[in-house]
Amino acid sequence: MTNIGCTRPGAVTPEAILAYVDGDASPDVAQHLRTCPACASEAQVYSRLQGRLGGALYRFDCPPAQALGEYELGLTSPEGRSGVARHVLDCPHCMAELLSLRTFLADDMALAPAPRGGPVEGLRRVVATLFVPAPGAGAAALRGGTDGEGATYRVEDLTITLGPGPPGPRGRASLMGLIVREDHDLEVSAGSTAHLLSATGEPVTAAIDELGSFAFDDIAPGNYGLELHLPGLIVAVEDVSVGR
Amino acid sequence: MASRLGVRAGQASPMDLSDTSIGDLSAACRRESEKYRRGEPSTDTYCFELFRRAVYSRDEAAWEAVVDQYRGIVLAWVLRQGGAVAADADYWVNRAFDRFWTAVRPERFGMFDGLPRVLKYLQMCAATAVLDEHRVQRATQHESLDELTDGAPQTARGQEVDGGDVETGALDRLSVAELWQAIVREVPEEGERTVLYCSFALGMKPAEIHERRPHLYPTVADVYRVKRNVLDRLRRSPAIRRLAQVVPDGVERQGVVPEKGG
């Protein structure tokens, strides 16, 4: 197809004119449009049409930023959460906004107390207690206060599930854990860590990922204490037996 | 803060503060906040009660005390966002508080189980006020200069960003939902509609559309072909023209005709 009145019929296609409007055209097309009033006019029509459609429709069905914020804070209803999640997966703008909100909200510096003496002083420390044995964790490697099962511990709105990981070489053991926060996403930061403490050896440290999971590999069977260092909070789990 | 006391909306805090004046609450809140900042044992009961009175009871004096107490923290959040936002910090601090006040009606105060969550929400308001402004700036780039409107910042849908339902300018003349429905009627084929949605709702260039949907559009040229086809159809649609006034005068004379042999 070509434009009525084009000075060189067939020189450029309508798609090429559209590409020119989008900034994607070749120099040949740009050169033609500088000399052909009909094609230049056509480009102007496309430009205005796109400008007005874009002005009216741009992000017309995106949730308001406030809704993204409430989603991030776990204040959205279950139905609303799935709707926002579906949209965010498809919308790069909302995805970027959600990630920037997550980063911004994870930083509690303005609310944090002034540090005193050490990195953990002034943090709240709570002790998780055994809730129910985790079903299906059949291996006898970890007792967590009960015999022969994985275990679930709770404190405040946190649930910590511990279970045996794959057995290591030469009788060594492993431990896997998952932290879940009731009602909303767990807040973890780059410094969120899990520490396995024994009476006889150096503590072993593992990172807690953004989903709240952590793992200790190749550890000696024995009784341990577990500390989870989360933003503003240390959660202690006592008497964790591994590989016995 | 050190303690997280659960208080239902509308109920006084567990420590009975119902007879405590706003002035005394404010002083106690300030004192406990200082203790908290020094890492000493503290309670958030007084500060949370201030918020409760402000939001749940819509007590203006309590709200003024809240703003006075937390203005510095909100300012710190605003300054962390840098750039033009930090340069106009007072404006954005006020926007954050306005947004909080508008969003948290009395019936919603129950979603907060203590001061930490209230403050986290306030922090979120400081961030989303700026995000919405970025959205507005991006949306207006799509509008031709003669369509830009005066007055308060607008969303792409012509709503005032913070509160109110101001409708002005070109977008006042159309309902975006109605426009999109008209487009759906004109463009029933999903592959074509996807190009429109990605182009104008998501602001993607054809190359990006091809990258994200290669199964639908194996080449960038395929995207351009579909896009041109659909735009030509829309510019001739009376419904679209009426709704969005997207077609300038004289367009009929500028149409395209099939090329010989093409």
C-alpha cells in the first residue's frame, strides 16, 4: 500500500511510516518523509493518533500505587491479592514499582533505634516454641523437641518449620528451614541470616532467602540452638536436635 | 517499638488512656519515642493511641500531634528518594500525610495491630505519592501539548492523584473504560488487541512486544503489520472518534489506498 499523493509511490510502506513515528525507521524512510508532504502528513496522523491513545490508555488498568503498597504490606484481601499478582506478572511497570516499594519498605532506618554497642543489641529477641510436628518429615534425623519428626515452631506471627535435609557423607547431617509470616510476606533483608549454635563448636551461618528458606549442610549430628536474625528481630529456637 | 500491643479499632488501648488529653498523649509519645531511639525499653501505647484518636475518632488535634511527631521521620523517607523529590521535600511530606489521612478511614483502622504497622503504612504512603507522580509524568508524555490540562496532577484517567475526583481537559470527555470497550468491539481478534494493549496501555515499542510475545509475533515486522492494520481501522471508527477524538480533522483525505499488486 502507499499513500495518496506520495511523491514516490511505493518508496515507503505504511508500516515504515509507523516505524518512523516510533523512532525505528531507516535513514531512507526519514529522508523520504522530509521530501514527501503526503507521507509526512500520514506520519503526523499516526503520531497524533498514537499520542492520544497512549494518553488515554496508558496504564489504564494498572492498580493504583497505593494498592500495590497495600499488597506489599499484606493488607489486600485474598481475591484482591490474586488479581494484583496476576496483573503484576504481566505489567513490567507495576513489577518495577512493586520491587522499588519492596526495597524502600524493607529499610527501617528511620524507625530503627540507634545502635548500642553491637549489631544485635537493641533488637527484639523472642523465643519460638514447638507448635505441632510437621507431617511428612519422616526421617529421624531431627527431633526439634519431639522424637523422630521434623517440627514446626511458632512465635508471634511467625511459623518456622525445620526438617532434615539430605544426609551428608560420613554420617554428617543437614537441616533445612522455612520461615512463614502469617497474613503477609516475610520481610527479609540482605543481612537476614540463620545461625546454628552448638556448645562445643563455632556457630554455622546460613543466609535466609527472600522466600524465608535456609539450609545448613554437612553439619555434625548433635544438639543445637538456632537463631534467626530478621530485620529488627531475633528469633531463637532452642534444643534443635540434628541427625540423631 | 519495643512492644506491639494489639488494639481493636475504636477501642481504647489496653492501658486506659480515654481520659488522657491530647497534650499529655503527645508528650508521652515523644518521650517514649526518644527512649526507643536510644535503644531503651519503651512502649508505643501513647503514640498508637494518638493515631487511633486521629484516624478512628477523626480528632483534628490528635492528627496535628501525629503530624508534628512524625514529620521528621516522613521527611527522612522523602529525602531517601533523592532527586527532584528531595528538592521539594516539604511538599512530598505533606502529600504523604494527606495520602495516609485519605486512605485510612475510621473503618480501616482495624487493619493495624500496633504502631509498627501504622508507621509502615505511612512509609508506604511516602513512597506511593511519588510513584503516582511518576506515572502522571509518563502518561502526559503521550498526550499532545494542546491536550495538556492545567491544575492538579492527573492520572491517565484524569483523576486527581491525591483525593478528590477532579476531571478536566481532554480526558474529561471520555471514559477510558468506555473507550477500551469500544476498541474491543472494533478489534475482536486477540492478537491484534494484544498489540494495542501492549502499545498503549503498557507503552511498549514493537520490538519489546515481539520480545515478550514471540509466539504471537515471530518478527518485529509482524508487530508493525498488525499495529498499522489496527490503527487504520480505529482512525476510521466513528465510535472511537467520538469517544477519544483521536482522529484529527481531514483524516479522511489522508487515507491509504492499496498499492497496485499489493
